[in-house]
Amino acid sequence: MGKIIFDSGISLDGFFAGDNRSPENPMGGVSGQIHAWMFNQKAFWEHLGMEGGNEDGVDGELIRETIERTGAFIMGKRMFEEGEASWPNDLYKADVYVLTHEKREPWVQKGTTTFYFINDGLESALEKARQSAKGKDIRIQGGADTIQQYLNAGLVDEFFIHISSVFLGSGIRLFDGIDKDKYEIQIEEVKPSDLTTHLRYKLTKKLK
């Protein structure tokens, strides 16, 4: 069975997104700062079926590995609303389960991406994602609040953090409100590159 993971870029001072997020201002306008390492890689643009990127190095290898191991995605409504108007068609190339109170028919895109709108909670989305993933990993895509909910529910097995060399000063922190006693945490891998430091952590839920 696949793992439940998340894979997130953050600033050096721990912010996942900036202030004043909206569909007109996704991630509070800081995506270019936090994800510069990713946009610089040919692997990212290849995934989109587009030309782009200046490098194909360690960062690109990690992008390809994460794409390959992921079989389904879960995200919150806010992240979906920010991306709906601007994401390219078939960005995820897998089923995506959106946590929301809104009742809505699935959005089937050209290609292999279908968005499903889940009204009955974290566990329901996870069970449906497991069926879609077919043994691959389920990636909790974001935003920060959705990742925090899955962490606090004790449901995350592993995560990747990509720390960009930038201070944002304010915004939305990835690890606010985390239950500090939920897991044993083990560093599995550290990979530095020119624009970021990649960290992989294994989580083991503590026995009560």
C-alpha cells in the first residue's frame, strides 16, 4: 500500500504562502520566491507538456520521483479555488479529491485529471483516494490548513520540505497548530541544491 505524503516548498522563516491569498492572487503572490527551484527545472515543464526550465539536476530528479510515486491527490477548497482559473488542463494527471462543503459534480478534464468534491471529511477523501491511487502514494497537496488537519489526525507517513533561501516575514506558516506529541520524526534524506534544501522526513505515530 502506498504512503500518505505531502511535498511542500516553504520560505526560510517557515511560510507556505503569503498574505492576502485569493483566486486573483494565488499563494499570496509568493509562488515565484518559494518555488523558483522548481520552475527552473526542465522536469517541471515536461510534466506540463511544455518547453521550459534551465536545468536538469538533483531538483529535477526529485520532481520526477515524486510525480512517479503519486497516484492521487487531496486538497482543500481554498487551494482549489485559487488554482481553478489558472491551472493548465490536466495538471495533476490523476484523481484529485477536494475537501469542501460545496456539492458539485466531478470536473472531468481532458487527459487523466478528474476533480471530485468531497463533503464528508478527511477519512472519506482518503478512502476514495486510496482506491484511485492503486497502490501508489496519496499526496496531500495543500493548502497549509489541509496538511495540518491530516497531520493532526495522525494520518501522514512521510513528507518532503523544500526550503528556499528567502525570508517572507509574514504569511501562512506550514506547521502552525501542529500536535507536537503526535509523531516520532526521523530525518530520512537531506539534499542541498543551488536554490533550495530538500528534506525528507519519516513519521511514526506514537503509541498512546
